[in-house]
Amino acid sequence: MGGVITNLEKINSISKYPTSLLKKIFENVSEGIMITDKHKKIEMVNPAFEFVTGYKRDEVIGKTPAVLQSGVHELSFYLTMWEKIRQEGIWQGEIWNRRKTGDVYPEWLTIVSITNDSGEITNYCGIFSDLSERKIVENELEKRLLTDSLTDVSNRFAYIERMDSLLESSSTISHSVQHAVYFLDLDRFKQINDTLGHAVGDTILIEAARRIQTLLKNKDIIARYGGDEFIVTLTNVKNVREAATFAEQIIGIMEQPMNINGQEIFVSTSIGVSMYPADGETSEQLITCADKAMTYSKKNGLNGYSFYFDELQTDTQRVLLLDSELRRAIENREFELHFQPKIMLENEHIQGLEALVRWNNERLGFVSPAEFIPYAEETGLIIPLSEVIIEKACEAAIKLQQFGRKIPISINISSIHFKQQNFLESIQTILERYNTSANNFEIEVTERTVMNSATETVSKLVRLKQLGFKISIDDFGTGYSSLSYLVRFPLDCLKIDRSFIQHICSLDEKQAVVDAIIQMSHRLKMKVVAEGVEQAQQVDILRKMNCDIIQGYYYSKPLPLPELLEYIEYWEIEHQGRK
């Protein structure tokens, strides 16, 4: 009460000052002032009141302060306020009022009751400061504290805060609820930063965040976790299949080329997924599990996703699970082929398709070929797996013919499968079963497969040619290259490994090697395929070198068969016209 009495004494003591001085202060202070009579009818306002509220003096004289009420506060708020003024003579606090324009704004208001010498209330005086600007600044500061300044999505701290709140509310729900946490890391981002510059890197991060946001619902959460890492929470998922579908959607939308400064850039992402409550009941546990799954995904091949599971803890358990799931998948033919077009530079015809195997498993998520093919080779499972792949390639060739297209399909053959005694017989048996011709296919073998130039190897290659297969050497330049075998073997095509193509725009020595390989191949009557082509500049350089065929994301990512058929139709309309 002492503070209130002091304030009242100060206000009452103002009367000893000259009226002209009080008027000068009244008209020039930045705070709005409103004086009412004892019945709360407005008698006087100052210019600052007019400026803040938008009401002219004549518009409010004789009215009550209710003209400014915003509707934000309930009746009980005002009753409590006036009760305090009646008891203590003063009230101050934050209140929301309405300007003449209709805008609602916050102000800091002090209301004092003025009494005469007899202690009777004669007037009320309200003094207020507009808090709008301060609120805007506070909101902006809060936003900056919780938002990543580059991508404008939440930062790590805001994400954890929102996750904690989500998990707290989820734990109180009577029915079971699941959330999926995705830890994303952009593939080869450091290389992009180093070669194209940080400005391009920043643009990629901004575009990545924008693309992911297009997939989210209101309650989902996205944050830039740091560097080129993003984290996403998909709330209230029905099951693991829905969580997997969303991971595939992220991969799909990130695969689309980014047009930056007139240049198409391709970026992929590796994803780890954890599930609430199965993998953890706290934000920290879920993030850690998703991070571990992402690291595993990246280690076993880029541009894929993996779920976290307890078997990640030990390699032995992981191998056991992989073994049992791979055997079951081979038995049930649970693999899918994606096809990447190969384009002739001379006439822009689709010259061929490379068949690439994909495996999505309910327990393991997307399993990279970089993991399951080496394991299949170690265990001998590569032979039945290869037979499944060849069968699916035959089915695709039949579909293409039904579509009215005869485009050779390249099949990668493992060295272990190639060296089997019954290799030729098994392929012939499959072709006969599907009633398809060998001239629908191209066999791709690596340098390591044919480096042993034994009579048996030459004999198998010659026999494949006689059956009608085309033969190409894959990943040329990565093995212990020997020019002599190129002359000895009946090869149609040579594929330059992507590691050379990636740097032909920036490294002269890589460009020289590629140029030399192309000239040598042409002298040996072989066509040359450049794989892993992603940029228009690479295409221009390869065209000047007279490279025959281009394969890579510049033209198309590997596509499942239905999408491939659409792509072929679109391509022919755009480049060749309908046949």
C-alpha cells in the first residue's frame, strides 16, 4: 500500500504547478492520456491518445472507455480491474484494446482514481503505452531464437522443445499412438560446397527444406538439425508401412533436379527412421536411434532409408537377420527392377536400359544393393538372386514389346555367377521359359570378371555373343585395367566409371583420361557409355569428345517399369515424334 500512497501523493501534488506547464506536458508526452469524470465518461484526451487509438478527441468525449474494448478480455477481467481501483486507487497491467481501424493492439495501462480533499472520487486518469512495436520485436527475437536463419524452419532447440511437448501429450492419450522420426543427411553435400561454392550450397539447403515442407501436415515437425542435416517428425502414423512410404516420398522429391543459376543439380538424401514408442519414449532416444539408422543407411549406399532396430547394435545379429530375410525374399521374388535409360548423343534415341535391382524389406526398410549383393556373393545366394533378376528382366522385355518398344535391357552379371559351370545353360533355360530372345539383352560384366583371360572366359563371352547377347565392360577404369583383354574379348561396349565423369569439368587429368578411353574404344570398334552424368556441362564436354551414349541423372534416375513406360512415351514425343 505504501507504493500506491506515494503515487497518489505525487499525482495530487501536481496541482501546485502552473496550468500552462501541465498543458504542455499533457500535449507532448508520448504516452496516451485519457481523463474521465467519476461516472467514467471521457472528458479529455491528449494528442498521443488520438495517434495511438486513431480516434479524434471529439469522437470519444462523453463516451466511456468501452469504445476501445477489444473483446479479448472477458467481463471478469474488467470487474477485477475496477475492484482493485476502488480498493487501492490504482491498477496497472497489460491490456488489449482496439483501434478505430479495428486492429487489436496491446498496451501497458495505468488507471488512477483522482479524489478531492474530502476523499471523494472526482475523476479517473488512464495513461498507456502502445506495446505493439515491442511485441513485434519480442516475437521476432523469439522466432530468431527458435528458427534456422537460412532455411526458416525450426532449429534444433525448437525441434526438441516441440518434440518434448508432443511426447508429453502422447503419453497421456488412452489409445496407442505412433510417431515416426526421420534423420536426413544430404549425400555428397560437402563435395557440392567445395566445387560449386557455399552460396549454391545454401540455396540447396533452402530448397531441400521447402520440398520437405510440401509433404508435411500441420502437426508434423521439421527442423534443420545442423549443417546438411534435417530432422522430421511425422505425427500419428498408422503403421510402419506408412512411415516407410513417407521416407520414399522424401527420397522421391529430393531426387528431382534443382535448377540453380541455370544449372541442373542433383541431390539425394540418406534417411534413418525411428518409431515412437517402439524405439524410445524421449526425444533424445528417438533422435539417437534415427541418427544411427541414417549412418547405417549412408554406409550401405546413398539415396536410401533404413529403420532403426535393435539388431543394429551388433553386426552378428544384423547379418543373421539379413541372411534370413534375403533367403525369404529370393524365394518369394520380392525384388523390383528399376531401369535407367541410356541416350545416344548423336540422335537422342533411347539406346538401352540398365536394370538395377531394388529391395524394400518390412524389417530392414530399403536395403542397399551395396549391402545385400556383396553378402549374396559371399554366401552363394547371388546365383539364385541373379536368376530372379534375369527372370524379372525377361518380364520387363515382354512388357516393353507389348508397349510396342524393343529396347535392349542391360543386366549386371556377378563374377561368381559368370564363373559357374552351368551359367550359360541357366540363362538359356530362363530365356526359353519366357520365350524371349537374347538380342533383347546386354550382359554387363566388370573388369575383374574378365581380367582372368582364361580360355573358358573367352569361350563364355563368345558363346553369349553367338546366342545374341551384346557384351559390355562395366565400371571401366576402376580395376587393374589391361588393354590387351579389350582386343581379345568380343566386346560391344565400354562403360566409363562415374568417378571419372564426376570431375571432368574441374580436373584436367580426369578429362584427359576420359578422352583417351573414348578414342581407344572407337579404334577398337566399341561404343562408349559415360555413366553418372548429372550436369549439362558434362554432356557438352562428352559430346565434344565424341562419346556415344550418356547414362545418368541428367536424363533420368532409374525408374520402375510403369514410370519408365511413361518416360519413353514422353521422350519420343519430345525428341523423335511418334513412330
